[in-house]
Amino acid sequence: MENAMYMHYNSNTEQRTLNVHQVQATLAEGLKTQQVRALIDILTGKQLSAYKLVKLAKSEQPELLYSQGKLTIRLSSKKKKGRYQLWDVVLLPTSYLVA
């Protein structure tokens, strides 16, 4: 699938939106569970338990919605630190307001 970006300008409201389609940006790699839970709370306003976070990451669609798109939570490619599981968080933005 091709990456696509396009700009939409609505002259009635003088508001421009930059839409990005299938563009991913890694926000963080190798975070501990508590750090991911805090990040999810900040970006989405949702509070997930460690159990729900693991369940979400192992699901077929490990995504959470936030105001500008989706967050994908997945097990990190980095090794565990002792007994702590590490996580990667990826942003999947859908649109940005352009000033």
C-alpha cells in the first residue's frame, strides 16, 4: 500500500488539515509497563492496568485512539530487563491541523 499525504483547505472556515495515510512514527522503544501506562494516560486519557496492556498488545489490533490518530502498542524488539517486559509505542497519525 502506498503512503499518501494530502492537504485539504476549507475556505469557509479558513482551516487547513494535513492528512497522512498509513504513515507511522515510532514514539518510544523499550519502555517499561509503567511508562507505557503513563504515556497512554497522557495521550488518550485512558488508564489501563498492566493486565489489560498485555491483553491489548497480544490482540489482533493492538491500537488505542487518541485525538490525532491511533497508538499501536507492541512487545519491544529489545530484550526484557530482568523480569520487566519492554514495549514499543508507534503513532499512526490520521490528520494534523495546520496553522
